Amino acid sequence: MTKVNQALGRLVRAPGQRARVLLHCRRFLEPSYAELLAPEYRGGVQVADDLALAAWLGAPPPA
């Protein structure tokens, strides 16, 4: 998980920058794994099927 946090931190380097990340594995839903993510990366949206993925991809990025 340290490597996941480091990789996510490298995506956005400056204030005002944003990124969307899809963590593709059920283990990220488990509380024991989710707690290892840096606080700023927690609280995402669960994408359960193709329809939800299409909605997530088409939604505007969070402000």
C-alpha cells in the first residue's frame, strides 16, 4: 500500500491539479486495506458494474 500511496501522490503535484484513479481490486473495499490509503485518497466511489463505470468516466471531476 505504500507504493500505491506513493504512485497516487506522483499523479498530482501542484495545487489545483486533479486526477481520477481506478483501484481495480476488491481488496481496496476491505476496511483493513482502505485504512492504509492516505486520508486524501479515501472515500471514493464503488464502481460495481459497466453502467456505474460509464457514469464514473463521464462525470465531471470533483472540484
